[in-house]
Amino acid sequence: MDKRPPIPSGMKRSIRQRCGFGCVVCGLPIYEYEHIDGWANTKQHEEDRIVLLCKRHHHEKTNGLLPGHLVEEFSESPLNLRSGESTPYSLWFSGERYEFDVGTNTFTGLLSSYGIVQPVRIDGTGLLSARLEDNHYMLTLHIADEGGREVLTIVDNELTFSALVYDVELVGHRLILRDGYRKILIDIEFQPPAGVKIRRGRFLRNGIELLVTENWSSILNSRTLLSGNSAENCWIGLAIGRDSKHIVSAYRSGDVTREGWDRRGAIRWARERAREMQDETIDEIAGLGPLE
Ligand SMILES: [Zn+2]
């Protein structure tokens, strides 16, 4: 019987950071925590003797096809840290049907209606979108940090992220990217073939801050609540900021103040709203500052 205790979560995070959030050999963000010396031999979790390996490379190591000393070499210079970003992973979206949840806003329909849908669009750019190309469902997502650096990208179903962020975890079908300790920049559930659920996080672009929690959403700049916007077969879901007059959207904000707005006041307001709604998920969202 295997009475192995779980690896402590803080140790797991250090291992992920050291390995660049992917298999040290190929960079794939779907991996296992592998004891270089074999658990059976050491019977303990030694942080710097544990590496991330994908199923294939784990199998090769276990079966003697991948020599242990090579795994050690790779672990000293993991692929994702060498390139600065994760090896692309292809998500299995397909068909015509789309189902997007952005907090409590829901956008569903058939991609064939417009050929493209943009559930989140800021200043005319689709930050979350899907389109049909040769009958293939293509998902796109752009997530930037506060410095405007793009840290997670999905283009035509190919997911990549920066290997230099604080933490990224793809567990099951849920991806969480953190900007700091307990600071979530984006929390996504992939539900292929059709569904994407943005559970928590922030969409940042051109000075606009869209906050998404599990129970509500808001444009922080204007303290506008965006909850319960739902649409079937609508080209655009949330159209925020400057945009063409001719777009068809479930919600549109018009232009938003980007400079000189009271950000601290807006954050205090957001925290008060969260307290009223007994929404504790807001505490883990990046960029909202410490609890007052
Ligand atoms: Zn691998």
C-alpha cells in the first residue's frame, strides 16, 4: 500500500516555479510531480529532488528510455524557463456551438450566425473571442498584467503563458494564473467542445479595468456593474470603451475615463459590494490591494 503523504502546496508551487510551470523536458503544462530518486528509495519529499514531467516523459523515465541523468540536466535548465514561455498546448474546442460565462454574464449561440463572437471586447479589440474557420471553432484570449505585459494568450485554441509569472496551474480543466501569493489574475474553466467559463480575474487594457468575480462583474473605472447580461447569438457580449457605433452587443459602456479616476475609491467600493454580497472570492483577485 502506498502511504505517501501529499506534497505540501507551498512546496509544489516552488517546484512549479523552478520548472517553469511545465514538463522540464518538453514544457507541456500538463504534468506530474516526479521524484528524481524514486519515492520508494527515499520515502520523503525533497523539494529540489522533485521535477515536473509530462506523462510521456514520466513514462520514458520510469521505463528506462529516458536516462535519469538527462532528467537532471533538463531540470537544471527547464525548457519553459529557457524560452520564457510555455510550450503551446492545443485546446480541444470544436463544433459551432459556443457557451461563454464571464462572471454572471452568459453568451451562447452558434458561431455560424456571425462567424465570430466577442464576449469581452475593450476599445474595439476582442480580448475573449471565438470564430469559425473552415468549420473549426477557434478560441482567442488575451490576458495582460498591470504593466500591460501579455502573460497568457490563446490564439486559435493554442494556449501559451509566460513562464516568468508568479504561478500557473492547469489542474483538471481549470487554469489559474497568479500574479503573486493568493493574487489571481485569471481563473478559467475550459469546457470543450463549446464552453469557457471566466470565474474570476481582471481584463486590463488601455487603462480600463474589468473586474470579474463569481457573483458579479464591474468596470472599475466607472464603478459600473455588469451582472446578468445574457444574449443568444449576439456578435458582441460586453463592449467596453471606445468602439464603432455599428456593432451589435449585449452591453455597451461607451467611453470610459482612463486617467485621473479614483482607483483607491473604486477598490474600496468594490470591496464594500463584495462584503454586501458575502463574496469572499474577491480577496484573492490580483491588484485590489490588501483588505482594509
Ligand atoms: Zn514532457
